[in-house]
Amino acid sequence: MSPYRYCCGQCRASSPPTPTRAESEAHRDYHRATVHGGLVPDGDRIDRVTGDAARDPDARYLSSRAVLIGIGLFALATVISRVLGR
Ligand SMILES: [Zn+2]
């Protein structure tokens, strides 16, 4: 499933990819309300994103941190099993 992304043609800005169209519409509504005072900017749209653009950099950061936590837990389990094995 390709995620969705809101793009504002006036600001040349885009939201992070979201798994559902409704979430991108929420980004659109928020952007219109905060940046454009509730008006609809020319050229704003909701795109389907594919490939590298579909990856959320924040999610990638979280997953690499999860790997580090996993390595830490493995090291801790190794230490505990050595202590208990004595
Ligand atoms: Zn805008």
C-alpha cells in the first residue's frame, strides 16, 4: 500500500508520508488553517508516494533505535545467564 502525502504548491512543502488518506487530509487542513489562514492555496494536492520518499525518516530513526535497544537487551541477557550459570 502506498502511503499518502499532502503537498502545498505555494509553499513547495510536503507533509511526512501517512498510511491513510485521512491523515494526509488532516495535514492539509492544518496547513491551510495555520499557514494560509483557512484559504485554499493554489496547487495543493494529496499524492501517493512510492519508493524512498515513502519512508518516514522519523520511523527509520525509531527502528534503528529499536535495533540498538535489542542489542542492549541481548548483551544484558548474556551477562545475566553467565551470572546465573555460576
Ligand atoms: Zn502552503
